[in-house]
Amino acid sequence: MVTILALDIGRVRTGLAVSDPSGRVATAVKVLLTDKITSRSSEFLHVLDDYDVTSLLVGLPVSLNGEEHSQANWVRGTAESIAGLVGLPLVFYDERRSTVQAEELLREMGYNAKTMREKIDMVAAGVFLQSYLDSQSDKDGTL
């Protein structure tokens, strides 16, 4: 069984989402300050332990035409640092449009802009994690 922790890394906040152990369903978990993650805070370590995380998936900022955004290098470096700190394998995944999809989902659920701001990063992490899980399922032919 594999449990993936998805990180939507921002300069201030990072959204977290996890897969179920079967690797089929993504669930948004929480938003943490990025410096709490990079400093291995107890709150971040509890997430790793509570969900028995076995690997990290990090959303890579990519433009609609497929080119990496200027922030991509910073995200790569930060993600590699986090993976090294916690000793977990790391995979990068295109997070294109995940924030837009997260906004649409939250709007449909009745959130306004203010309350959406508190949840958007974790929902975006859940969106690209689900996309990743679906793509892996398609490769395995298990759909």
C-alpha cells in the first residue's frame, strides 16, 4: 500500500492532500505555512505519521502552453529539500489549472472569496493529486 502526500507549495502557504492507501482517492487535508514544512515542524511530521505517508507528489507550476513558470525552479528546490528532510521519494506533477478547478469546486460549495482563501491551496493539492492517481490508474489499465 502506498499513501501519497501532495504538496501545493507556495512561498507562504502550502496545501496538503493525501491519497487513500489503494491510490484511488485524493482527500484535501490542510494548509500549513511553508516554513513549518521546511523546518519539519511537529504539525507537519504529525501529518506524515497520521497518514503513514510513503511518498511525496509536488505540483509543478506550468503554463497553459506547457512551459514551466519562473517559480518552478524555486518549487523544485524547496520540494527536494523537504523530501530530503523527511526521507521520502519525490515525484513532480503538472499542477496546471488545479487552482482554477479548486476555486470552481469551492464556489459550487458556497464558499466566498474570503473563506475560499483559507482552503484553496489544500483543495488545489487534492485536484492535482486526483489527476495523478487517475493517470496512474489509466496506465495500469485498472479503470
